[in-house]
Amino acid sequence: MSTQTNIKVLKNFINGEWIDASPNAKTIPVPNPATEEILAFVPLSTKSDLENAVKAAKNAFTTWSKTPVPKRARILFSYQQLLVEHWDELANLITIENGKSYNEAYGEVQRGIECVEFAAGAPTLMMGKQLPDIATNIESAMYRYPVGVVGGITPFNFPMMVPCWMFPLAIACGNTFILKPSERTPLLANRLAELFTEAGLPKGVFNIVHGAHEIVNELLQNKDVPAISFVGSQPVAEYVYKTASANGKRVQALAGAKNHSIVLQDANLEETVKQIVTAAYGSAGERCMACSVVVAVGDIADPLIEKLKIEADNITIGNGLDEDVFLGPVIRKEHRERTEQYIECGIQEGAILLRDGRNDLIRKEKGYFIGPTIFDNVNPSMKIWKEEIFAPVLSIVRVETLEEAIELTNKSDFGNGACIFTDSASSIRYFRDNIEVGMLGVNIGVPAPMAFFPFSGWKNSFYGDLHANGADGVEFYTRKKMITSRLE
Ligand code: NAD
């Protein structure tokens, strides 16, 4: 049973101990976004808390980095088993602190577990390379070593999956880790640490320091933290990337998105609508791979919109723990208000509001709910097209050709995901080769790559060069040593 998620003020996890943040740390409440019930208070830890964590992680690195790789992997195998055993509990906790439906949360746990499974392959993933005869009697070999203490900073929208993109692989590669979870969804991280400890992870290898931007700034400046993995919104990602690299760190910073789904006239309408509704409104649109713009090509627009509206009307809104609920709340009251401002802005800009989620009845009850919203006749001069709203708001842009659709999509500053719905192989190929986006879907609404492939946004959706997960992740969490030997 968890002891660290059922307490009033959450503790930090440093050197294998659950420790109160320093006495001068303020706390902020963590409400359940569906009920507004206060689940816990999260401390805004201070510089000294972070320094203690860095000290512990640096100490642990000396032995963990030299622990045989298969032994490290074995702990990951045990961890995987524990996560599977606690699947329901973890999904439940995600729904309670984030608000997404239980089904979505259950899927998120799966995505997290897959990262642990990938990381357990460390003995193979960390192998080097060699060439026996680079010159007469001379050979060369490349070895991989861990980097040191890695800092991970994560967003609220995937409290399990996103941290799992980082710490299991970093740790399997021999690094030690300090996680600064989102202060809006901090509970799940504590449970992940408890289970990792149960799996046999030595003290100090995985640490958690709760807090907000102050802890981020300390991580970015600390000389004993050579690598930073960040996932969050675009302005913060850009700031993290610039600051961490100016301080000589390697950094990967995954950022915001504005994902377009292009629908051609030969698309299977039923299936397309199903996929788009899930992609636009699942997790209340709070996904970096959410579909936020539909680009309807030619005559498909009217029948597509009609069906989208019917499906949106049929969505069950409510507490994600209740059966049949598809659309939960957004994360906070302020986020709902911000979304309402975007809706107002879309109206002012001249888009046609086809469905207004502000009117959904559930809004009269407690919780930060907003219903599915659809705008038609959106164009690229509008703020609702340019900016990430991160809520259940879908914009529709009408164009005449696939070329126009791609040109429009490529105008976006973001390049995380894009999808095409069509039956035509040549259109798919044209889309694949000309779209300036890193993760593509063909007749699929949410083309999020699995743990063994890189999560590979482009443009302002990503800062750095090595992406999270897959071979990129291994490359990011290791450094190479070359040895050239004369053997005669
Ligand atoms: P956020 O940027 O507000 O917060 C992310 C992290 O940064 C949190 O831990 C937070 O404490 C910290 N932070 C926030 N403001 C800061 C500041 N001024 N200085 C230093 N640190 C700061 O993001 P969020 O609202 O929690 O998450 C949603 C965002 O994350 C969306 O933009 C979404 O697209 C993005 N996201 C991207 C991906 C991806 O793979 N590209 C995946 C998930 C989420």
C-alpha cells in the first residue's frame, strides 16, 4: 500500500528516504479537477532541498554506474512486474489527480510500462562497437558510459508516461536521476518511486524534488547535473533549452503542439470521425498529440462537420472514474477560464462557433469542466489557429487541395504531429514527403510512437537534437569513449 500518496503534505524522496521539504518551503493545494476535493498539498521545495538531492544522486552514481548492466536490468524487470501488479491503482491515481478518463489513464500506465520494458534491454542497448583492423595491428573500439546525474522536469498531462520516458532508461544506462514532477500532478511520481524502491533500487539512484520553477532553475544551474530532460509547454521548453545549454549541459526539451489532421475526399468518413473525436477530445484535449485542427479538403467538409458535431453531442462528460465517461475536466479553473477566453477570441476573430462547450450542463456542478467545442471557417491569421489551446477545442479549416492543406499545416510554428485520412497511396506518400512535422499518422488520430522509437517533434515542438525514447534516448543518456589500441 502507498504511504506517500495518502498524506497531507507530500514529501520529497532523497537518498531513499521520504523527507519533508525545508521548513520555509510554501505549499500549494492539489485538487482533484473533477471534484475540487483537495488531495494533498505539494511543497515548493527550495535550493537546499535540491542540493541535498544532487549530493545523494552524485554519491549513488559512483556505485550505480559501476553496477553490472544485467544487474541493473534485473531491477527494471522487477519494477515492470510491480507496475503490472499495480496497474489499476496507478490508473485510478492518474484519473484522480489529472482528470482524464479511467480508460485513458489505463492506457497511459501501459505506455509507462512499455518504457520500463524497453529500458530493461540495457545490456543490448548499451553495447558499443569495434573494428579490429583500422590499420596494421591497430584496432578501435567504442564504449558507452552513463553521463552522471540527470534532471527530469515533467508536465501535468501524463503524470506516468512522461516521467517514464526519462528515468527508467536513464537509470538502466547507469545514471542517477532527480525528477521534478509537475506541481499540478505530483502524486503519481511518489507512487512510482515507492514501487521502484520495492523493486530493489539502491538509495539515491532515483530522487524526487517537488516544486515549481525555482527548482527547475536550480537544476538548470547546478554544476553536478550534466543532463536535462524536459517536457512541457513551448516557452518553458525554449527557456530550459537555452539556459541548460548555456550552462554546458546536454538537453532535450519536448514542447507544445498544434496538430493538424488532413481529411481528403476519399477518406472513410465513419472511421475518420471516430479517430478525430478521440484525438481532439480524449484527455480533454490535453495531449501534445491531440488533434486541434482539421483541414477538410474539398466537398468532404460539410458531411464531415455534420458527423463530428453529432459525435461531439454524444460525448459523456463527467468524472473520469465513472463508467462511460469520455471527457473529464481540464486541469485547473484557470485553464478552463483561459480556454473560455480562446473561445471568445475565436468568435471575435470571425470563426463560426458550431458547438460551444461552455454551454454543457455539467459546468453547473463542481469541477473544471468544459464541453467539446467546434469552430468552422478558421484561418491561419487567427489566434485560435496559431496557438496551442490544450483543451477540447477543435478548429476546422477548409481548403481545396492536398497541396494547400500541406502548405497550411507547414505554416504552423509547431511540428509535433500531423495526420492524413485518405484511401490514396500517392496522397499518403506526398503527405509523408512534404509535411514538416515529426510524427505522422495515416488513418490514425493519435500517432504517438511507442517506447522503442523516438518521440520526434520538429520546429518549435522540440529543442535539442536527441529525442526522448528509443535509440535517441540511449544516445542521450550515455557518452561514448573511443579506444585505439596497437596490439602486436
Ligand atoms: P508547463 O510548461 O507549464 O510545465 C512543465 C514543467 O515546467 C513543470 O514541471 C513546471 O513546474 C515547469 N515550469 C513551468 N513554468 C516554468 C517556468 N516559468 N520556469 C521553469 N519551469 C517552469 O507545461 P504543462 O502545462 O505542465 O504541460 C502541458 C504542455 O506540455 C503542453 O504545451 C504540451 O503540448 C506539452 N507536452 C509536450 C509533449 C511532447 O512530447 N512534445 C508531451 C507532453 C506535454
